[in-house]
Amino acid sequence: MSNLNDPRPPLPEWILDAFDVLVTHASDVEDCNTQAITRDDAVDALLTTDELTLEPEDTDYVLRRLLERGYFYEVDDELRVTPTD
């Protein structure tokens, strides 16, 4: 279920579950109030987690949707978590 206070457009539950997996694998970025994960590490995390069963094509779709909907933004090869506050 979507959080009514979240300004980002809603996504299917399985994509939000994938987002949660990625956030748990992300690390803090120095001098920024956010977390980041490389694209390669994100794909690896999604393909190896026990919480989801995804194919490689699914991971591309998940990352694209999370970027399009503002859950992540890209800096070089990093996916950074967009702050919501």
C-alpha cells in the first residue's frame, strides 16, 4: 500500500519490495544526506536476494521504473536514494 505522505508516484508492490532490498544494500554517501549503490551492485542484490525472484530483464525494469518515478537519481554509475523529506 502506498504511503499517502509520500510525494513520489505509486509503484506496484513488487517494485517497492525491490526498492527496499536496494536500500538495505546501499551505503551512505560522504557529504550528502543520502545513500547510494552502484548499478552493478543493485543488479547483483536484486538477483541474489531471497526476498524476490527476478530475472535479469526484471532488474532492468525495476531500476528504470525507480529512476523514472524519482525513487533514485543517477550520479555517474551510482544510483542515489532520493530524500523524501
